Amino acid sequence: MFSQCRRIPTCVGSRCAHAEQQDQPSRGNLAFAVRNTIQWSRLPAAKSLAGSMSIDSVLRGASLELRVQEKARNRNKRGIYCVDLSRHGGRLGKLAYRSADFDALVSTVLDELKVAGLFMFPTKVLERHALVDQKPVSLQLYPPWALPKRESARMKHAWQLDHFVDLRDWKGGDALPSCCRDRLLDLLQGFED
């Protein structure tokens, strides 16, 4: 069955899909920000622990363990940040995420490959907005500096700002600015409720 494994190319950074290349720097930056400011550890998702291909990492704190699906995006050609909420189903094509696949969706917003902010959505919030357990969807993300022009669209996506941390003031040093750190702690506190 696996006799022709040598003929299957390995995906290295320069050959990965564009979206996958965008994810790599953000994962390192997110891990750095979380680990150094609030004493959490970020671990690669071990198959035995994860039980799902939908988990990119596990964040462990003193009283909490989160299975995390990570995304990162620059603006697309239309100036919108958009992430796909789907998993590969082999011959079935794209499948929707299930609410049991992960505990948190962390989507890093990049401006010219520099971290500008992140959204940290609990799965229960995604479920409430019909973004998991339904069908594969694309989620348009609207950070405060890129809100939709139409008032109706602004109102429709306003819930996202409750789960956003603005990191534009962070210069990549040893710690996040206190306002960013406090906001991140507030979001993580929501997972303990």
C-alpha cells in the first residue's frame, strides 16, 4: 500500500501553498506572545492527545488546556482578511469543522507578514454563529482598522471585536505591551467560564 512513498514529494516552506506559508510565521509569533507574557506553554498537537487532524497546537495554563486551530492571513486582493473554516475529507472534499474538533480558533491578522492582531474565538461562539457543525464556510475577519463600509455589514460582524487583540503596538520584543497582555488575559479568562 505504501510502497511508493519515496515518489511523494515532501512539502517544504518554499513549495507549500501560499496560505500555509502565511501560517508559519504567525504560529511562532503567537507562541512567543502567549508564552512570554502569561506563562502558558504551547505544545505541538500530539496525535495521541489531539485525536483530530484539526488541532494545530495545545495551549496549557495552570487551570486550562485549549486545543487550538490556528489560522493566519494577510488581506486578499479585495482588502479583506478571510479564513477558510474547513478540513480536508479526502474523497469527500472539504468538510465543515465540528464543534468537538477544537476548543479555540486563533486567527492572526497580518499586515505585510507582520503580526497586527489576533482573533481568539471559542468554539461555542463559532457554533452560535453557524460557523461550525454546518457546512464549510469562509469567515471574513474585520479588525477595527478594516471594518466593512456598509452599516449592515458592520453590525453583522460586530461580535468579532469582542474576541480581538490589537497587536500593532507590539514591536516583537520580550513581552507584549500591558494593554495587549491584559486583553489577551481577558480573552483566555472567557474560556474558563
